[in-house]
Amino acid sequence: MPNIVTSNLLFFLPMAFAGLLLCGEVPVASKALRTVLRAFGAIVGALMALLVLEVLPVLI
């Protein structure tokens, strides 16, 4: 069961935004593909935040 604390949820927004920016800056010709890449980046950023928040207490 995930151990998610409410105050740690503030970490998700910056990570999702960072993923959005990182994947959204890939040079593509199609506007639709850029939107898909931005959505994918936001999802991956949020998943990375979840991974960090779940693994960090185990490592400490």
C-alpha cells in the first residue's frame, strides 16, 4: 500500500511540469504529436515523483 502524505503531493505538480517541458521541447512537425508528447511527459513526471516519494523513506 502506498504511503502518500498529503504534503508530499505538492511534489507532483513540479515534477509533472518538468516532464511536460522536457518532452514538449522535442522538435516535431505536428502540433498533435507535440501535445501527445507533452501529455506523456506530464504522466512520466508524475510517475517519477511517485517513485521518488515511495523509495525515499525506504532508503532512509
